[in-house]
Amino acid sequence: MAGGGGKSFLAEAGYGEQELDANSALMELDKGLRSGKLGEQCEAVVRFPRLFQKYPFPILINSAFLKLADVFRVGNNFLRLCVLKVTQQSEKHLEKILNVDEFVKRVFSVIHSNDPVARAITLRMLGSMASIIPERKNAHHSIRQSLDSHDNVEVEAAIFAAANFSAQSKDFAAGICNKISEMIQGLATPVDLKLKLIPILQHMHHDASLASSSRQLLQQLVTSYPSTKMVIVTLHTFTLLAASSLVDIPKQVQLLLQYLKNDPRKAVKRLAIQDLKLLANKTPHTWTRENIQALCESALHTPYDSLKLGMLSVLSTLSGTIAIKQYFSSATGTAATTARSFDLVKLAQECCYHNNRGIAAHGVRILTNISASCQEKDLLPLEQDAVFGLESLLVLCSQDGSPGAQATLKITLTCMVKLVKSRPHLSQSVVESLLTQLHSAQDAARILMCHCLAAIAMQLPVLADGMLGDLMDLYKVIGRSATDKKQELLVSLATVIFVSSQKALSSEIKTVIKQQLENVSNGWTAYRIARQASRMGNHDMARELYQSLLTQVASEHFYFWLNSLKEFSHAEQCLTGLQEDNYSSALSCIAEALKSYHKGIASLTAASTPLNPLSFQCGFVKLRIDLLQAFSQLICTCNSLKTSPPPAIATTIAMTSGNDLQRCGRISNQMKLSMEEFRNLAARYGDLYQSSFDADSATLRNVELQQQSCLLISHAIEALILDPESANFQEYTSNGTAHVESEYERRMMSVFNRVLEEVESLNRNIQLVCAVLSLPC
């Protein structure tokens, strides 16, 4: 079973060195479990999480956990502890156990052991399995019994299990609540044990009465036991209970603000700030203007920077939510209220130039959020304060390469993007500040600043020709170094150049970029820049870069992958030559693009491997090819009305056959085929969407937009040609009101809405003409 020479049975079996299928891997681990040596048994047990990660199949997981349950039942306490750790690490796989009853039966048998340590491990095991056995009465009973044990290890394990079961089971929580209350209030219970029992009350949120009784108990504890540890544990449990039950959040906010203001202990104040931040993230709509005002006053009066930083963090979180509008909109109009309502602004303005970077960052973030959220108010002074504060932080942090400065710089740049998006008239000054500081900043800061410039330029065309020249000069200077940071900076700068050039790079810019890449960059940097060029619509530049990389890869799969990207870039470049009302040129452009797409799909198929089949990529490109072919066919069908008009007897044929569409001749059948083709494409896009369960949201939204475009074309054909009378526009107009997250999506939705409006207008005109001429539509 196990070889000699000090090598374990797993090493001899080649586990981890060769790809074993699921059954072979499980058999090898089973050999270890049956070994007579404790070391090999433990080694086999701790290998199970890796097995679950590699083969997450219910049948294998069920068999494996049953084997582990056997080891837990007959092994010693050390083996049981190993099984417990494996169970806790593999918690997400527990729901795949098929024979839950048998698994629990083998584990639960140890609860009757005379060894309190064995019982304690069993209780922790049951607690770790609470998600799959929340209503097991025998487990509930054992936990209650163990809470009365005289062994501290067993009691602590019972507390762990009680907390887990309370979170999962309403019946257990209701039944154990009185028991926990008695133990907490009992004089015989040590204080350290009470500190461990109190957090169980955070799970008593399953109904209103249970939450209310738990809240009353916590209220008694926080007044009866004023020690620091007890107050901290009780207040935090209080907060978690309120966050789960939701109904008591306003009271909890007031309680935390009271402790923040009146309790002199810094530890309690820090805990109050931490819990206020939690509630600000979870339910900002429950904060009243009085709550925000009280927090502002505490921040204004505290002499400690660490506490002021925490309070500002809470306020900056609230300033980005609906709470800030409530703060400014619910004034009663009295002078006192109006003065108080600007305490938040006063605090932010004071903190903008604080010597602590974190405090200054939160100050400018508050001003930025106020300027962005309250656009109906005249906030010109605040806008200027926000811009000046952001510029000072930019100068300060861009010269410092420490992690703290970089974190502050990220906040600053994020605020810049948000401010420019909400206040476009500030974009020019913000961009000029970024470009000025870009020349003297650290490399790490330059990368972040380039990301910020790209984000701003994608929203607004703010980079003029002179600014583009500055970027190119900086690109030439940076290109003389080959360090990792410089390589990263080359990619970031190239991205900004691509965005600002609006898909039309001059030959001079192309030459400079390629020259710098040839001089100092590696192949990976060139590939990343090519990908950015593709993303930003500079397909001609991307094609040239992909072409230059073809001879720099060692694998034929990489070669075919790059070749496919080159062909796809050429195809998309052909499509950029499409012009409105020039159908002959459109057909030639589509034909040229299809030629490159067919070459690309052949290379993409050759680039796939059994481990990386590229199924989504191939499916998406095939749909793209079929979509272009459908558009080409639709244009040819429209042109055929000129080359092959309806025959003179078309009206007679229509009256004889009873099909009014025959009046249009053969084009009616061709249009019907085109409509069915676009509907079929929409269905295939829908299938691709459903099968791409692991794709990111942006990719899925792109697929959805392609599907909507196909449905829109088929609807237009039906509404204008095949069946104008029964056309329904209501279901399509609702899509335009959806939340738009990207510039590409915004443009697509704008095109969709414009096409719908034109089709609806033409449909009304057709029906009006038919009504005047008394003809069937």
C-alpha cells in the first residue's frame, strides 16, 4: 500500500504530478484512510478539500464524506479534528451530500462518548453541518445538554454549534433563547463565558417577538455590565441583530451615536464608529438628518485624528447615498436649521487640507458626492472647493510611492471621474491638472492617473489635439525604459491615446507607438496594447500589432489565436467603412469583412485545445458571421425591388390566392425569409446567453444587445412590409428605459430608439395611405 524510502503513498501514486480521474483519486485517498499508520491517514484526510475543488461532483463528494464520517466514527480525536477542519473548509460542498441521514448518523454516534473532547469535536462538526441539518432534533437536544456540561471545552463547542444552528433554524433559536438568557444573567456563569454567549443573540432575528426579547436582554446587559469588553461585545451584537431584523436600525443608530458622544473610552468609540459604518453601508435610507448632524458635531469636536478619520469614513459613505439628499432637502426653513444643515459642508471643507491624507481624502469625497448628488442646488463654491482639494491631494500623493499614498490617490481619482461626470463644465480644469502632474509623478501614480484620464475621455471628448501631443511626448520619454512599471505605463498611456483619438489614429501616432514597442517592450506588453486598441475601436492599429506578434510565440495554438484576432480586427476595420445610403459600398464592405471572419474562425478553431476549447469565442464569432450574412441578404433583397419589380399580373395573383403580399411580387417571400433568419439569430443569441453562465456581466449584456438588435430588425420587417396592421411597438419601447452602464450600451440603445421611432412613423404613414386609398395594408 505505502512504499518505502520515506515517500508517502500519495507521492508514489503520482497524486498532484499526473492527472488522475475522479475515481482513481478517490481510491488513492481511500487507501490512505485504510492505512494502519496515523500519519498516512491524516495526510489522506487533509487532501480531501483539494479533491472536492478539482472534482466537485455530487456522487464523488457524497462517497468521500461518507468515508470521512467513518474515519470520524472510529478514529482518534486527532483524526476527528482533521475531519472537522476538512468539513469546515468544504462547507460549500456540503449541500451536495446525497445520503445526509447516513452521514449524520455516523458522525452523531460519537456524541455518546465518555470523552468530553470527542463530544466537543462532534458538537463542532454538527455546528459546521448546520446548513444541511438545521431541524435535526437530536442535534438540538445534544447542544442544549452540552451547554450544562462542566467541561469548558465541551461548553465552548456547544456555544459554537448553538450559534450556527440559531442562524439556520427558527425553532432552535426560539427554543434556545431562554436558555442563553438564563446563562448570561446567571451569577454562576463566568464573565469570559458570558462574552462568548452574547454573540449568539445576533441570530435571534427570525421573528419580531424573538428579536424584541433579545434586544431587551442586550439593553439590560449594556447597562448592567459597564466594563469595556462587555460593552463592546454587547453593542456589536446589538448592531448585528438590528441589521438582520431591520426594524430596530434607527434606534440602534441613535444608541451608537450616544455612546460615540458620551462614552470617554476610545475602544468603545471605535466600536461605535465601526458599527455605524456597517449600518451606513446596509441601510443608508434609515438615517435621519438628526443622525447625520450628530455625527458631524462629534467629528468637529473630537481631538483625535483616528476617531475623526472613522467618523468621516461613515459620512463619506452616507454622502454617496440617498441620505445626503434627505439631509439637504428636509430643512424647515428656520435660520437655526439652515445653519446646522451646513455643518457637514463645514466639516468637509476643514478636512480637505488636513495633514492626514486619509482625512483629507474623505473630506474631498464628501464634497464630491454633495456636488454630484445635489445638482438642483447652487453649489458653485462647493464645486471649486472640491476641485482645489482634489488637485492638492493629486500633487501630494502622486509624488509618494507608499501604499497609503496610492490608496488615497485611488480615492482622489475616483472622485475626479465622478465630479466630471456630474459637472461636465469642470472637466477641462481637472484634465489639465492631471496632464500637468503626469510628467512629474511616480510611475505607479502615473498608471492610475492614465486610468482616470481614460475614464474621463470615454465620457467626454475633453482631450484636445494639444493635449494628445503632450501624451505622445510622454510616451516617447517613457518608452526608453524597460522596467515592469514602465511597461505597465506604456499600456495605460496607449489606452488614453486610443480613447482620445476617437478611433482615428494618424500615421505619425501609429509610427511612434510601434517604434517604442519594437525598442523596449516585450511581446506581452504589445499584446495588451493591441487588445486595448481593439476595445477602443482602433482595429487597424490592432491588426498591425497582432501581425507583428505572430512570429514571437512558441506555440502553434498561440499563433492561431493571434492570427484569428488579426483577421477579426481586419474584418471590423472593413465594417468601419460603411456609409449610410450607399448600398453597393455596404455590400462590398460586408463581403470583405466576411472573408476575413471566415479566415479568423478557421484559425480560432485551430487555436482551441481539449483543456481550452474556446467554445464561447467560436459560438460568438459564428453568430457574428451569420448576422453579417443576414444583413447582406437583407440589402440584396431590398435592392431586388429595383432589379426585379412585381409583374403586371401581381394584383390579379394576389386577389386569386387571397394573399395580399403577392402584390409585391417575389420580394415578399424574400422578406419573410429575412425576418425568420433574424428571429432565428435572436434565438441563437439567447441560447448563447443561457449557456454562458460563467461570463461577466458586460459580456452577457453585449450578447443581450445583439439579440435585441436582431429582434428589432425582424420587427421592422414585419411592421413595414409583412403585417403593418398588427404591429405592436409597446414591448420594444420599454427596453430603452433600462439602466445604461456603459458608453457602448448607451449608443446602442440610442440607435434602437431612433430606429423604433422611424419604423413607428413609417408604419403610421403606411396605414394612413392605405386608409385613404381604401386598400388592405
